[in-house]
Amino acid sequence: MKLSLETTVPKLGQGSPELEKPTVLTLAGDFGYSTAQLFGSLVRVNQPSYLLPLEVEKLPDTPKQGVFSYVDGDANGMVGKSFAVGSVAHAIDADACRKNADSPENKIDNSLIMLLGLLTYQQGLPSDIEINLLTCLQKVTAELREQVTTVYKGRHTISFGGRLMSVTVKPLGVADEGLGVLATTPHAATGKDTVVLSIGGGTVNVSQFKGGKLITQKPFAGGVMRFYEVLALAPSLVKKLKAQGDAHIIRDGVERRDYLYGKNVNIQRHSFEDDYLTELPKWFESTLKRPLQYATPLLTAADAGLVFGGGAMLPGIEALLKKCGYTVVDDPVNANVKGLYEVAKAMVAKEDNRG
């Protein structure tokens, strides 16, 4: 059945006492090139960073998650528009969906879309929520902070899965990428110098923190998605598939640790493990060598070197990084967003105490 805002979605406030007062949530968001995350009160969402604009008249059969229409709210330019986000976007049209690219323009334009799309993946949320939201970005400037928080701020009504949801966003700010990692490690003590290496989907980011304050930050192009794209073009795999591979499917196989192309056990799944073992050292040399060299004098003077991000989970990468003086943090994919949530809670508590 197609989504029809006129006939299938109940109106907000009709016979629902819970809508009289919104449920207040404190959330942290990290919307990277490879992975988009929301973490906090009642919410645990981790999705690939795909985004796909949809025409309302061409919406697929309405899934319960991943697809939403912006009905009304403070983002006037989005009213009447529909989007797919995350794995659902890739499933609908793998060729047409786009990544949430690592550029200021994309982070501004896509931020609210990613937030609202990710919320549709969380089951059991009330129909009226108020979010205290802390996000993070690379190379944050005062202007960029203002632009991103302006996009989020306000009330937004969306429809998805046959229901309406009202989302009021109160931005807590935009943190520097890597700050969340410090919040969940013992190296965040006042006065400590820490070099934080983020191996993300589109970039490798080197940050230097002192006592929790960012001193320097420099991104380098070429994150872990480039590695998956190389594997998708590996001659032996292309020969087996009789076509170019899909980096998204490659990523799934690596994260499952079975190195098999595809997850349907009822069809033949080709192994790319030999290609992985061959290409990993090459990718390390071509992609990580420059940021590691840049960070060498910083690490020499630092108390610790920490690594997080999806690239830190590649089998075999931890040993290579350890030789360079770095420690991969626990739960490297989620460490930053979990730490940002701790920072967000502290910010909200501070505001409450003032009030």
C-alpha cells in the first residue's frame, strides 16, 4: 500500500494524551561518510550513511523505517518532500542513493534529513518528542556551528510507516570530532596531551587534544570506503562475479568476518579473503602513511595515541597501528557517539542546575 498522508496517517493530538507533553530525549549524533549514528535516551541507531530523495508519487510500499515525508515544520524547503536514509535507501536504489560526503556543504544540507531518517529506525518512540542534540564535525568553525544548528533547530513533523511524529530539536552545539572518544577514556584527564586518529569512511582525521580541548586538527582524503571500493574491483572477484562488485556488500562481508560476497546462503557466495589480505597492507601504505607521518611529532610529545572509526575495526589493522604507537579504543565504531552522549548529558544537567 502506498503512503497517503490524507488517508493513512492519524492526526497529531487526536485522542492521545501522551501528545499533550513531548517526551524529552538527550541524544548524540555522528553523521559520518560511512556510518550515521544516534545514541542516547531510548535511541540506539547505527546505519550506513546513504541518502535518497524520493518523489512522493513514486514512493515504494511504505516500509516501517528508513523512509519519511516531511509534512510540516520550520524547515520550509523540505515541506512535501520525501527521503530514504540508511540501508533502506541503498536497498531502494543502490545506484541513485548518495553518501553523506565529508564536506561542510553536505553536512549542512543533509544534517536534518539524516537525523529525521535515523529516528524512523528506532522502534517504540512516542509521537511527540523533544531532543536535546549534540553532534560533531571535522574542522568546526563558528560559522559552521551556527549554520548546522540553525538547520536542526525548531519543530519538524514527519510521516513514516503510517504514523506522524513531531520532533522538536534543541541543539546543544556541534563538537569537534574525536571529543567523544576522550569522554570515555582515562586519557581525558586535565593536562593530558592526546592524539586522536579517526579512520572514517571518507577521510582519516588527525586531532590533537590537550585537557579535552582541541589544539589542531587535519583531515586527509581516503577513508575505509576507498579500501572497500578497491576490493570491489579486485580482478579475481570481478572474474567470479562476472561484474564489478558492490562496496556496500564487501563492507558487510568484512564486518561479518566471513569475507563472503553477499549474505544469501541459498546462492553461491564468493570469497574475497585473499584479495583482502593482499590489499590491506597496500591500503595502509597508500592511505594511512601520510596522516601517520604528519602525526608523528604530535604523538612523540603526547601522552597517548588513540584510534577510532570504522577503519579501526578492519581485521589486521590493530596490529599495524600498535606498531606505530596507537591504541584502538574499545568499540571503535561507537566510541565517539557514546562519549558525545556523556558530554550532552553533562551539558543538559548544567543547564537544569542553572534553571
